[in-house]
Amino acid sequence: MLQKSPNMPRVFISSTVEDLESYREAVKEAAFHASFYPVMMEYFTSGSVRRPLAECMHKVDECDVLVVIVAYRYGWIPDDQETDEKKSIAWLECERATVNGKEVLAFFVHSDYDWPEDKKEDFRIIKARREKKNVAAIMADVDLAEQKFPEFKSWLDKVCVRNTFKTEEDLKTKVTAALFDWRSRQPATFKTVEQAVSDPTKYLNWLQDECAFISIRGLQVSSGKAHKFPIEELYIPLTTTGDIGKDRSRKKDKELMEHSRRIELHHVLKEKQVTIIGDPGSGKTTFLRRIAFNLCQSLLLKKPDTAEERLGLTDTPFPVFIRLSELSEHITNSEKDRPSLKTDPTWLPHFLADRSDCQTLGLDREFFQDKLTSGDAILLLDGLDEAPDRKMRETLSELVTRAIKAYNKCRFVVTSRPQAYEGNTILLDFQQYIIDALEDDAIENFLMHWSHALHHNDPTKAKEHLDELLEALQNRSEIRRIARNPVMLTAMAVVHWNESRLPEQRADLYESIITWLSRSRQQRPGRMGAKDCVKRLQDLALAMQTHKDGRQTQVGRRWVAEAIQANFSGDTEEQRIFNAENFLAEEEVDSGIIVGRGNQISYWHLTFQEYLTAKALGGKSEQQQKSILIKPDILYSQEWREVLLLFGGVLYNQGLDKVNNFFFAVLDLTESKTKSLTDEARSVGLIGAMLRDLSPFDYQLTDARYPSMLDRVMGIFDKEKAKNIDVKVRLEAAEALGQAGDPRFHEDNMIYIPAGTFLMGAQSYNSNFPNYDPDANPDELPVHKVHLSAFKISRYLVTVGQYQRFIKDDGYSKEIYWKAGGFRQFKEPENWEQQLQSPTRPIVGVSWYEAKAYSNWCGLDLPTEAQWERAAKGPSMQYKKYPWGDEDPNGKITSSSYNMLGQLTPVGMFPDDCTAEGILDMGGNVREWCKDWRDVDIDEQSIFYAKSEFSHDPVNDEAGEWGLVGNHEYTVLRGGSWNNYDTHYFRCAVRFYDHPVIRINIFGFRLACSVQH
């Protein structure tokens, strides 16, 4: 406790006593901490010559400032006050202070805080009854108090600014800040004491200013400098999906479900020790800086409730923000008063005092040591992965581990990239949370704030700017993929601003983004320029793509340095390798283009590697390009597909002759081989895909060989031409076309079905009745009229290639698509790697939940089984047994066991399996999930949608007692599959059902939607 000094300011602490005893102690501690002398009437002695009221007034007169705490009790009403206004002693003390020109600092308990009932005014009545006191008198006192208390609070609001508090610690923090603020506004009377007191006001202002803005480098504004935006304007609320700590495997199912719920990241601050794990650019540093900024605002009383409103904290800990890379440098280079061990936790106050000295903040090591020891602080330790090497990361990890024991009352929040958080670096006593990819609403929120910040004086322009960005995001999957990361979302927004649009051609888009990223790197003396940096990263990408073991997406750091060392200075190979390693270390930290994963290097996104490979190839001569690319195992490889598509854009920017010559070479290679339909399919598939990528340029291929070759290949899907081609040849050609680029899926393939009535179901009981079919099952009963509104249904089953885009768009991690259920129950379809080899086969191995999620991602739906049956039967009221008619299936009509292929086939490969309206594969290939839950108990055979004869747009889209069979729920499937032989299975009316979680290689789906949608 500080001794009273002549120059030490005195603070009078006013409040009711019995209900606020612990809070009064907190204020007293705050006074001592701020070097004020607290005056409290608990110290009133019986030897005083004055009566209690007069003594209180005398003590108030002696003080320099008054702090009043207000909760739910009015307090003692002195009977010797000068008027009969029935003012409480606290009111009289505050009034005396204001009359004398003394400042009153008022602190009210927060209205949302759960205040104990026994500390409220009316509890005095209950207590009186228990103690058998004069209840009537107490009730009168309570009535008077409840009448006067609002008047007192209203009076206080007029004479001072009210602050709010919840816990004792919260009150202590806020009173400390208020007293320091009061001191800073006083004349020199009290300054001599300040020299002996560590006033954190300057530190808090400095830290607030350091964290107040997000700087966007490379944004083209009139100043030409980095543009700064207030952090609260652009901050994107990050989310996490539960703790992934070391005890996760032992948690019960219910606990795991609770932990798998997506929560806003700031809620983890309730934990004592937390590690935030996030990929480069995921927002880890901005998250910590915003915490520090909000806490500074609260402590400086600029916005006292910010910590609670923005961070959900009921207290306001003192923010200590440390970049661990700076701490490691300090430990390595500091010479003055060094702790004996590198892992000594006292390095923290040592570093903080040194930084304070450099910034002239006036705080010494003892101040920070006191903050850490007392538990007043929250340590925000940023970038464990940014330590210079593995050994230093382990040193810092051990230091933090020791610090949580030495400063066990403090909160700790540490951030790291996942690749560096392994082995001895892991903080064992910390709860670990992974930052989720951005959700759609977070992306839209950022873009809205971004547009407003750029056009803050023109709401109309801001809205137009936002609409342009959202339209690009909605229409282009490559943009949606990168926008899930805050840094890449910012890159997209900056490119749009700098170029007044987002480039339509993909190669141009990636060029713009990589250019911005390279120019936005931190500039340091001697660091390589942006252009040279990208050139070396191109060389690396090409080396990884042409690796002797096939394309590599992750390689060892030493291998990388050796692969690109020729482009670095140095008299010897070892010197060049050393310089290459230094280059990589710098680029990993802040380029956003490559990232380190332990001892491995990879590109932030595979598309960056693919584009830079294409760019590297574009820098070579045509002869070199041909020697690398014009080979069947390269041209038609899935690993090279994106490179080649982007390569087309690179060539176009070099001149039309460059693009033409490449396509001529591809066609020449095809003609030089034995000219099979399969070879031609590969060739036209690749060229067609590249032509579509070049469509923003309106490029036209003039070589006549391409259209004639395309016509021959597409004959495999033509009903008449396919009859003359062996089914196995068609299969091989269709697979080849799918791998190279099937053009059928780049147009609208939704078939319009007009509103109308049809007869649903089939019956085998009476040949004179409608929809007679001797193969009908009982659960196809009763035959009844169904009226359907107009709808659309997809011509083709959903393919592997189409489903792959859903996966690339992180569809499995976005809960918004999984409202029907199944979220986080699956990661990818069954046998996904194998399925990827056949992009135009129907996707299989997906549950009903996955089919629903995909349809939601598309903005469409699964067909109801009524819609499916109407589409299969066609527009006629005449009964049709199979989708193609009444001819029994055989090896030529549909994908089934009859053709002896024994496997799935590319969609539409059997053009005879086609409805009157052009819908394919409704007979065979795969059974199809429908929207409906099964509506008949397994033992019932008489009920179909309803007992009434006529139904309007029937669908059973909710699981309930109608969908229950035993303890399970079932969903409906329609159509036959490739492994069926019995003709019964290919009929339009046949119904199947299975558990919605079942995933096998004969279940797929197609899409549908209402016309209004």
C-alpha cells in the first residue's frame, strides 16, 4: 500500500456499504494502483467530534475527486440533513463534491448483469421477516427508497457521465483508468507524484493507435501511399468450429456435437489459455489487433463498454500485444540485464520495458511485471510460426509454457500457422481453435464496408460498387474459392478497384492478384523487387510441375533452393543456395504466394502454382514449349489440365499467332497418331476447354480440322450416329472427352416441363384400369391424378466434374448448404480419388444429405418423386412403362447389366435412354435421390401421398412418423442402375427407398427447380 504523500490526490469512495463491500475494496485497490489516497467512511472513528453526516461532508471537502458506486440500494438517509428531501448519504456526498467544484466519477452496475437478489432493496423486507423485526417500518423505508432512488440516478446523469461495470475486476480496471485520466487533466499540483507512478495512459494511446487501422498496400489512390481504413470498418468477424485440443478424442458424442457448432472467434477469450490456428491470410493478426484496440478504448474510457459489446468480456484486462518474431529478435540481441535462460518468462516484461523505452511510453519493467503477476493483463502473442527457425519456435513455446505458470492469473492468446504448430512447438495446456474459412455473410459484410469506405460520401456509388463485386463473386467460381480467405478477398477487392473491374479471363485475373500480392510485400533494404520475385516463383512452379516423380504440390525447402539457385547471385553453388533459402524465408512470411509447412514449401493455392507454371512456359520459346507440352501424357493429364487452360490466356496476351500455333501443334499430334475416336475425343476436349477459357477475348480457331473432328466425336451421343459405333469404343471416347473437356456441360441443360396433370403410380390388378403394368409393385398404388406446377429438371445426372466444383468451393465446410442435415458428417464422396478419373460419369457414393447440400449450393433442389415420375413418363396421359417407351431394356438402350460393361458410364452415353422431352439416363446408370422422405410405413401398402384421388404438387419433405421405419428414417430413390438386370427396375413408376446416410456406387441424383425459382 502506498504511503500518503502531500502531493498525492485524495479520492472519496461513496456508496452503500453492506451490498457493495467487495466492490468498495476493488475501488480502494484501484486508488492505490493509481497512487491516490482512498478515503472511505469505514474508517470513521467513534472519537470524532462531528456527527456522521458532518464528518462525511468534512471528508468530502478534503478530497480532490469522488467516486460513487451505484447498484440497487438507495442507502442511509441522515435525519439531520438541512432539508426534508430525504436524500441518501451517497447523494449528499456527491452533491457536496459538485458544490465544491470537485469531479464526480459515477459507476453504475450494468443493467444486464445478474445482480444477487439478497443485495437488492426489497430483500430488506424478507430479511426483516426472518429476523422478526418491525416489518411495517422496513416496508415504509423500502417504499421511500424505491421512490427516491430513480431521482438520485437521474440527478447523477445530469452532473456526470455514467460508466457501467459488472464484476469487481471490471470495476477496478475502469476506476483505475478513470483516475489516471482525471490525473492527466489536472494542473501541475500532482505531477511530482506521477514521476513515481507508472501511468499506462500513454501506452494505451500508443497501442490503440498502432491497432486502429488496416493498411491496404497497393491500393491506387491519389496519394500513392498505403491506404488506411479504421479497423472496425473492415474487420471481418472470424468463426471457429469448436476446440480441437488434445482431449477431443475422449469427448462424448454430445459434447462433440456442441463443440462442432460454429461460433464467433472472440468467444474463445473466455478460456484462460488459447491457441488460434489459421492459414496465411486467415486474419489471425487482425483478430489480436482488434482485441487490443477494443480493450484500449474501454480502458481509456473513450468507449467504456466496447470490451463487452465487441468481445463479450465482462472484465477489461490490460492488453499486452507482442509479435513473437520481435520477441525472438530481442532475446537474441539484447545485452542489458539479460535473464539467464532464453526460456525465462521474465523475458516478457524485459521486452515490454525495452519497447516502452524506445517509444518513450514511461513504463518500466516493474510495471509490466506487476501487471502480469497480478493477473490484470491479457497477453496477445502473435505469430509463433514467424520465429526464424524451428529451434527458436521451440524456445518460445517453452517460454510461454513457463509464463503461464509464473503469471497464472493472466489470460494468454497465441496465434500460429498450422504447419509450424507441431512437435515440441505445441502448447500442451492450451485449448486449440482453428479459424474457419469465411462464410458468405462475412464476405458480403466485408465488401459492403469496403464499398462504403471507398465511397463514404456517395451511398449510391457505394451500392453500385458493392453490387459489381457481389455479381462477380456469384458468377465466378474461381473468385468464390479465393474469397474464403480475408487476404485473398482483400486482393480481389483491390484488383477490382485498381482496374475498375475484375478481369474476365482467368489468366488475367490471377496475373492481377499475384501482381498485387508481390507489390504489397513489406519493403526492406536489399529485398528483391516484386517483378524479380514473381519470376523466381514462376521458375519454382515449373520445376514442381515437371518433377521427375510427377507434379508436386509440396516440396522440401532444400529441394526448392537447389531448383532455383541458378537465378541467384553467388560465386559458388552453396552461396546461391544459401541466398535462395533466404529469399524463400522472406517470401513465406508475407508474400501470400508461397507458404511454409514445416520443412516443406507449397503455394498458398494450387491455382497460383498452376498459373505461375503457365506463365513460366509462356516465357519460353515455341520449340521449348512444344518439347515440354506436346506429348499425350502431358496434354491429356488431369494434373496439367488447369495449367494448359491458363496457358492459353498467357499465349493470347503474347499474340494471336502464339495461340494458333499451339492449337495447330495439338491437332498435328492427333493426326500423326493412329486416328482413333478416342484420340480425337481427347484433342477436341482439350481444345474446346481452352477455347471456352479464351471466350472473353472472342478468339476464334480457324483450323478446319477442329470442327470436323468435333462432329465425329460428338456422334457418340447422337441417337442415330451412335448405332454404328461399338459401345466399348463409345465408352472409351466418352471417358477421354470427359477427361479433356466435354463441351456438353457449358450450356443450360435444364428442361422445361409445363404445368399439367398426369397419372401417377401403376397397378397390376386390372388390365382395364389406367396404368396397368403386370410388373407393378403394391407400393406404387393407388394410381391417381397429380397436378404439378411448371418446373425444370436437368437433362443430365450431376457429374463428378460438376460435384468437384462444389468441393473446391468448400461446400462441405459451409453449414448454410446443409440445413437438411449431415453437416460435418462427411468430407467427400466415397472413392473420391477414383471417381475423379472419370469427370463425366454421374457422381455416386453420396448420401441424400450430400445431394441436398449440392443442390442448395447450386440454388436448385432435388426433384420431388412426383416431378421425377412425370419427367420420366412424359407429357402424355397414356401409360409409359420405361422412360424411352415400352421396349424392354437391352444392351443398347440403357446403362445396365445387359451391355456387359459392368460399370458406370458417362452421362448421356446411351442416347436411347431418353424421354420425350430430352431427359437422359432416367432408366439406368444410377438410382436417383429424390426430395421426398418415404411416406408409407414398410408394412403398409395402400397409402400413397394421400387417400384423395387428386393431389397438387405433392411432396413429403420432412421426416416424421410417416418417414419412420423401425428406428430409422428413409428417403426415396427412383430409376434403375448400371448393375440391374431385371427389367422391373428400369420402369418409370418403380419406387425405392433407403437411409439418407447410405453412400454406395449406384446412388446418384439430378437437379430440379420450380419455374418461378
